[in-house]
Amino acid sequence: MGIEEQRRRDARLHALLRRQDGVISLDQARELGFSDSTIRRRVATKQWFRIAYRVYLVATHEETPRATIRAAMLSVGGEAVLVGPAAAWWWGLLDVRPAPLEIAVERERQHRRRPGVLLVRRTVPGADRTVRHGLRVTTPVPTVLDAAATLGVDRGARVVDRALQRQVVTLEALRRAQVRRSGRRGAPVTARLLALAAGGAVSEAERLAHTRMRRGGIDGWVANLPMDVPGFGRAVVDVAFLAEKVILEIDGWAYHRDLRAFLVDGPRQAALTAEGWVVVRTHWYELTENPEAFVANLRRVLRSRS
């Protein structure tokens, strides 16, 4: 191979590695003109590391979560599609890369087992898949529902909430897709999450807050109390402790706290503070995932006001 030809090959290699987070498959290396002996030599000299079956990570790149997902997809090959929580992570709807990685493959194709990969034998319709950052992945609506079905109500709620808040999906689109998947695994979970998304998270958060306070021995409160707040007007507060002049405001998901809620809550809280009230806020996630912290914080505030 001449020097100029080698330079062109190396330029194509570097461009590919930039696109693929430092990962290259055996077939891609061969297409670039690398012989099997050259590939073996690069592995032996630790210029390339085998990261998956027939897939390598070059030594100049870190083994990032993105790289491991790309490696898994290249290893499976064919018309494989990234689905479930892994697809949600690829769309930026999860903070931590899940394990194992769920990859949908055609039913009739045979695949060997891959460490850290769960092969799901199902055909993803063309309308439900796309290419994002070079990977075949389910589109946002099936991604959100698949991920929520796998993660369950508590963790799945964060995916649905974040997708709605960022306007990656709409509630109506999720509802339409839910009808089509009524018989699928996890359908009851996604149905409950859509009910929470429609406003049920707020009422359920209120119910949970009341339950947590009763179980924590916190009394002396009134729920849904109408108040005339000087400088603001009529307001209904979620929970009021009249003796301590403490108000508890209860939120559902971030999706429910739209611009209008912020515009109303800010002036109302400022007016209440001016009248000597202390406002404590809680939300659905704290009440479901860390109720002890909610009770301890509220008790601490009430004690300081007694």
C-alpha cells in the first residue's frame, strides 16, 4: 500500500472513529482495507481492544457508555434496533445507562448470546424506528412506553415525565400508542403512568402526603384551605398548619408545573412570606421514593415554628 493510499485510509478510519465513539467492527475495518493480520497485530500491540464480538475500541478513545452501546449494536448487526431503557438513554431521557441493553432482532435470525445484551425477538415497524446519532433506535413514543413498561411505575414515571416536559412526545400520542399495545407486556404499568401524567400525579401526591403525615404522627393541619392573601387575593393552599403558620405545597410531576403554574406560584409564595408564613414544597417523587426525608423535613420546620 502506497503512502498516499495509506493516508486516505487513515483519514477515513479517523472520521469513522469520531462518528462511532472510537468503536469499529471487523467488517468495517476490512472495508477500509485492513487485512486480518493487520487487525490481529493491532490487537496484540494493544492499539485496538476487543470490546464485543467482532468489534474493537481503539486505545485513543475511552470506553464510554455510548461506545459500549455502539459496540453492542455493531456486534449484533443486521436490522437490529435499540429499544427499551437503552433507547430512552440514547434519547437523553435517562441519566444512567441501563443494563442489560435491550436490542430488538428479527425473529427468524439466529444470534449468539452477548454479555450485557438482552436480545428481544420482535419486529419493530418502520414507523416506530429511526436513526439517531448513527444508531437504529425506536422513535420517542414507543421508546417512552417500552422503557416505562420495563422500569415500572416509580422509575418509569421519570422517563414519561421528562419526555413530556421536554416536549419530545405528547400525551395524546402516548395515549394513541397505548391503545395499540394494550396486550403487550407492561401495558398496565404504562396505563397507570398515563393516568398520572393526565393530572393524577397531583391528586395522588396529595393523598400520599396526607398518608405520610398521619403515619408520621404529624397532626394539626387542614387540607385545601381557602385563604385571602393580602397583595395576592384568594388562594387555596394544599395543606396549612395554622398554629405554626406553615403551608405545605404539593406538586405532581415536573410536567404539571408549566409556565402558568410558575407565574402563579411565585407571587403567591411571596405574598404568603410577607404575611409571616413559611412555605414547604414536596412532590410526587419525594413522596414515593423518599417519604422519610419528607416527614423529617416537615417535622423540623414545624418544630422551629412552635
